[in-house]
Amino acid sequence: MKKQLLGLLLLVACIGGASAAQPAAASCDRECLRSHVTQILWSLVKHDVSKLPVADTLRVTEDAVEKPLKDVALIRSVTALQGYRQDFIDERMGMAGAHVMVEESGAPIMLVVRIKVVGNQLTELELVPTRSRTEGLIFNLDGLKAASAVMNYAPRADELATRDEVLKAGLKYPEGLAKAENFAAVNMPFAPDAYRYENGQIMAGPDCKFAPGCQNISTQSLAIFKRLGAPMTRVVLVDERMGIAWLRLAWGVRQEGGDQLTAFEAFKFYGGQMHAVEAFIRILPIEKRDGGWK
């Protein structure tokens, strides 16, 4: 009897030890977070969000307007996914997002998706679509066929920067826009071949033909931003594995109508240099400057 009891106790101890060695069930790693973004995108296509694992505290904004999940217009309008999708994943914060191309009745739209996951449940969902040049100033569909090789390059261990280093480098960008004639003046560490894409259009870098001097993003004139003033900057997330800082920048009044420029900007930093900036841009009313997320 004693031997049987001892065996039972040892079995219980082994089971308990194995359970303690495993990650907590509530954790959500990179692929878990990515899968939540995928699930949201397909729920839009299927016009059915009933199977999404949402928390009771879920908070949703669409076009910077807070609303119940069931009232999101994209649930009824999205009809297909296109090939372009660029993910950003922050395991430490339980945050993920993407720049995606989707369709509304065959018409292509750019879509920013951001989520927060706690205990494997969605607690935050942010959606910002851009449907045309009128809504985004630029709408170059030819540049949004597939995600870029640079943004999806996984840096080697010796190239990876710390979370703080990636964020510090990314924040040099709004600093330069607010203070300087060019990014070199604030020592933003651009690589010689660094580029910037906005809504699929190259706006700086070796292949740029947008304006004189735009071939060098570091020394390109920033005079146009003087009239916009300093951007309101929100750090959305930092993808430590891929060396990406994802920021939301919003400027003040752009024109008499009161519209303002909002940009979700991804900054690729590794090997001590900034290699790329890729942005999805939307024009929103000035009262939506904070995007509903302070």
C-alpha cells in the first residue's frame, strides 16, 4: 500500500513539474498574435465577427471613431483580401498590426489594423482604411502588390538592436520633421540606400523622382513640413525580432477645411542604420488627431 501511495505521489509530482515548465496558457507569441490579425481579416471578408475571441472590455475604433464591434462598417463592406500584407508584432506588449490591401466590392483599399491581446482575447482593435487619393493624398496601387524584402529581412543576431535603440532611431524621424531642414541635422542614422514609401509611392531614396534631391533621404529638404508643425506622435509598437518601430504621426491643420495628415509609419532599423520607412497615410478631421487612442 505504501509503495502504491509513493508511486502515486511521484506521478503527481512529475505531472505538476511538467506543467510548471510549460509557458503560461495565456501567453501569445509571434505566431499567435499574427493569427489574431489573420482571423480579424477573414472575419471582415466573411462579414461575421461572432467567432472572434473578444474580451468583455474590447475597445474598437474605426476611422478614429469609437464604436461597438458590431457597428464597424468594414464588416459589411470588405469583400476580399489582396496580396499585400506587412505585419508588425510586439510580443512584449501583446500588440500586433498590419498594413494590408483589401477590397470593397472589387475596389482596392489600404487598411491599417492594430490589435492588443490579453489572455488570448482581443482587448483593442483599431481600423483605419484609405480608399482613394482624396483620402490619402497618394494612392499608388502598383507599389502595393507585395510586401518589401527590406521590411521582411530578419536581422542576424549581431545586427539586431535593442528595443530602446530601435525606438530611439525611429523617434528621430518626427524630431527631424519638427525641428530641422533635413534628417542629417538630427543625426538620424539612415543607410546610404535607405528609402521612404508613402501609400505605395517612393518619396525618398535612390530611385526617387518625386522632387530634386529626394534621392538622398538623409539630406532631402523637409521645408514642406514647416507649415504642418510638429506631429503628435504615438508609439504603436516595437517589433524587436524584426527591428521595426511602428509609430502613428498626426499633424495639425493641413488646409482651410481643417483636415489633418495621419501616418502609420514603420521604421526598419538594424546594423546601426535605418534602412527603410514605409507608411500608410490617411487624411482625417482635425478633431480626430489623437485617433481615439491617447
